[in-house]
Amino acid sequence: MFPNSILGRPPFTPNHQQHNNFFTLSPTVYSHQQLIDAQFNFQNADLSRAVSLQQLTYGNVSPIQTSASPLFRGRKLSDEKNLPLDGKRQRFHSPHQEPTVVNQIVPLSGERRYSMPPLFHTHYVPDIVRCVPPFREIPFLEPREITLPEAKDKLSHQILELFETCQQQISDLKKKELCRTQLQREIQLLFPQSRLFLVGSSLNGFGTRSSDGDLCLVVKEEPVNQKTEARHILTLVHKHFCTRLSGYIERPQLIRAKVPIVKFRDKVSCVEFDLNVNNIVGIRNTFLLRTYAYLENRVRPLVLVIKKWASHHQINDASRGTLSSYSLVLMVLHYLQTLPEPILPSLQKIYPESFSPAIQLHLVHQAPCNVPPYLSKNESNLGDLLLGFLKYYATEFDWNSQMISVREAKAIPRPDGIEWRNKYICVEEPFDGTNTARAVHEKQKFDMIKDQFLKSWHRLKNKRDLNSILPVRVAVLKR
């Protein structure tokens, strides 16, 4: 069911299971005309739909009564009727939305288990490139249970309780994957050799029940010019969504940012998605972060609580000049790497062959399979680690001269390049070396972030109660 990843399970599998081939390499190349004909494919998509007049079904819902492409038949999970819906606050009203059921699949507190992990014009002629190799479908793999750390103090217990309640469930991931599968089939009407990947927090192990879905459309192995090619491709995809899939996709928007995206909401699963084109580094860092997430059992609970804390204090929104969730995760990993007795190593240093930025895309998913769990001598509990994280960035880290580097597992001097000069926060992207915190470009926002670290550290140190910095009940409601 999940052809492009090792979805739904921690990355440590027995040796005999570590040789799945997702891709079968092919020497096929795109011709000039094949890529230019994407618009022709769009205009003639209805012809393929006319082959079969079957009703379009998606999950348990059929919002519209139209002829449907045989490539976009919905698949029903055998136990789908029994799956609870996402507890996420709904941003749009859908007449097809079923009543929300909350907490039916949240693990009991005593179990302490992880349950989861403008259009093409005639003058536009792209370069000749190799197509994305096809891959074989593999069955969905259920996650292996991993014991959570013990909580012997109140603060650690609160962190674990919040994690267990808010972590992404396997049913949440299945809904996102079902949507990805259907959308890939539709997009392949425009770009037959393309592949759609689920990336980001939904797959890297740090997702919550309210996490949006991030999708990466890969149309070729070489880089895509985001200002020209990517916008052309996304314009076609956006128009396809608006015309062919309006009964299933709500309010698709084309956002012409540095990395352009199409934002939309799936009416059936009620999940919101961001879709980009050929942001290959997003696929690579998804599997790097996934490996860190399952490398040590304190990592995921700590990251989730810190993301909730940052969101509550309004310092977790790159669109508003504060920190992205990706930057926050890297900041947590960096902190855990720089303790006197580290809890995490640098995976890129220990396993350079598995996490090289030059590794072929069809091999990226195999990297986590080659990494065993990390055994740290640091026995700090979750409460102490949360307190230490706040203290580190409030009083110890030198924002003026240092850069956060997970790749090096230490703070390193800022580079002298223009991207790093006069920046308030520098967080190195582990693969392409860019600054993931470049959104923090106003001193007022930077001061607000530093102030929140300092205030929260003092409060938590004095009270040792998570509610002093993050109202747990409010965080649970937002999930």
C-alpha cells in the first residue's frame, strides 16, 4: 500500500527484511515533447476517464456522481468503518464530514507504547532528463512496538501523557497515504513518469494528530527551477485539482513562494496538504529525521512537547517570522547531541554511506534500515531534558556567532556567506547546508523567541510542572 517508503514502522528491521526494492531502475528518458505534452494530457484527461464510467469512490464517501478515471478508484480498508477520524480542529466545513470521534485509539497511560511512527507554453522546452524510475508496490508494514522511557517524576509523567495523547496514530497515517495514492494516480494523467512522496512530520516520526500532510511531486531526478519549471507544473496540477477533483479537494491555492506549493484540503480525510515539486532535500531529511526519531526512546516525546510549547507561545510559524517545526526539531536534536554525555550522535558522520546527499533517490528509504538503536550512557529523565533544552538556548548558546549543526553534532562558527550574514538564527540544513531558520528576519521576532526560552526556563525550574509553561488540557484539545 505504501510504495515509496518504509511507512508505519520504526526503521530497525531484521537483516532478512532489509533488502526490499522499491524502485526498479530504468534507462528511460523524457523526450522534449513528452514533458511539453503535459498540458495536452491535462486537456485530454477526460478521454481516459471515458474508458470507464464507474462511479468515483474514495474511502467510504462519494461526494459527486461523475464518470471517473479507472486510475482513481478509491480503495476501502477492510476495517475503515471502524477507524476513528482525526481529532483535528476543522478549518473548513465539509457536508460530507462524519462526526468526530476522539481518543478511541489513544493508548492507555499504562501501556507506554509507540503506536506509530502559468501553464506550459509552446516555447517552454525543459532539458532532457532521466525519468523517475518506476517502483513496485509493497504491502503496508505495521509498526513494531517500542517501550517508552519510565516516568518517575511528575514532569516526566506529564510529558509522556501528552505525547501518548497527541502523537500521530497509525490510522492518521493511513488516511494521508490513501490520499497520496489517489492523487499520484491523478497527477500521472499529466506527468506519467512522476512520483508523489509523503514527507515531513507525517512520516519522520514527529507528527501529531493535527499535523498537516506534506507532499513532494518528483517529475525528474535533476533539480527543477522553482521559479519557472515548478510553477508551470504546479499551475497544471492546481487547475487539474480545481476542475477534475473539485468534489474531493477543497480550496486549492497556488502559493508562489521561494519554493512554490499548492495548498489544499482533502474533504474525505479532512487533512490539509502542501504539495511541492522536486524539493528532493525534503525526502532526504525525512528519512534522516525518522532515523533520529527511533534511535533513542526519549527523542519523540521531547520533540512533540517542545513543538506544542513553541506553538502555544506563537514562536512556531515560519510564515509569521518565527521558527518552523523543522528548525525546532533540528534544535532539539542538536541539544541532545551536545550534552556532556550525548543522547544522540551524528548519523551523517557514523553512517556517511547511508546519509550522503549524493545517494540516489531510490535508495534513500533504505538508510534507516541500516542503523541500529543508539545506546547512550545518559540517564536523564524527560523532565530534566526539557528543562535543559530551555536553559541551553536561554543562557548557553551563542546566537551571535554560532550555527546549529546536526550534521556536525555541535555548534560551529557561522559561515561568512550572504545567507548567514546578519541573520538572527542560523540552523544548518543537514543536506544542502542552507539556513532553515531564515524566516526569522526581524529583531522583534528574534527577541520574542529568546525571551520565551528564558521565561519558560525560569517558570519550569521553579514549579517543575508542565502546566506552568504549556497548559496540558489546551494542548490536548488541539492535538
